[in-house]
Amino acid sequence: MQSIKAIRCTFCNKLLAKVGMVGYLEIKCPRCKTVNTTR
């Protein structure tokens, strides 16, 4: 079974995505325009 991880903006804490398995993800927050990256 795969665990799902919530990706939140580091600035405003808005939920950006829920992912299962990701190597690298870069997503721009629609609320505060901060670019968030995760590995």
C-alpha cells in the first residue's frame, strides 16, 4: 500500500497537492505565488 503525502505551500500553508510517489516536484502556489519544490 502506498502512502499519500500532502504538499503544502511553505509560505501560506495552502494545500497544493496530494502525491503518492514523486522524485522531484516544483509547483507555484496560486494564492501567494511562491514556488515550492519537494524531493
